[in-house]
Amino acid sequence: MQLKWSHTVLNAIDNDKLIDFYTGAMGFTIVDRGPLGSGSPQEIVFMSQQEDEHHQLAIVNGREEGQAGASLNHMAFRVDSFEEVKELHATLAEKGIDTLPLSHGNTLSLYFGDPE
């Protein structure tokens, strides 16, 4: 199984500051934005540099000042088949890593933390 990088989500103190940086300096385009969930005060902003990718980067506001090490929300990887998702799930379970299966409608996801 080969994992392919899909996207990264960052927790922001100031969404506008990060949006300005990633669009102005890094060449990303905003492709979508909205509340993180129903009734949530948090906003998520999706950005990409590739037309065939809905998002390569997303930014979610709500990180507090002084949480410099808490900017990474998650990284996402792709596999080629559902069988490989199940294989990864089994490997993580063998290593004692808790997982959270989740459907985003157009994808099936397996969320997990690393050992740290």
C-alpha cells in the first residue's frame, strides 16, 4: 500500500491573515468556505492550486493565542481502494492506535492520531 498526500488542515488564530499569506505568497485560490458545522462559530476555508483537487489546504479559525504548536489540525492521505483502507485500519489496530471511521459523503475516511 502506498499513501499519497491529499491535503492539510491548519488551525488559525486569524483566518484572514493565513488566507492572505497562502493566496498572496503561495499561489493558492479559495475554492469553498463556510461554517465548520451546523451552527458552529468556526469557519473553514478550502484552498487549492490544482483545478482537479477540491482542496489541498484548509484553514479553520478558533486557535487561541499562545498555542503556537497547535496549528496542525490534520494531514490527509489517499489510498487506491477500500481494501487498502481496511488494511491500514488493521495495521493501526495491531499497533494499538485508536481510529475514527468517518464518511464525508464523497469519501470514506479513517481518522487517527500518531503515537505522540
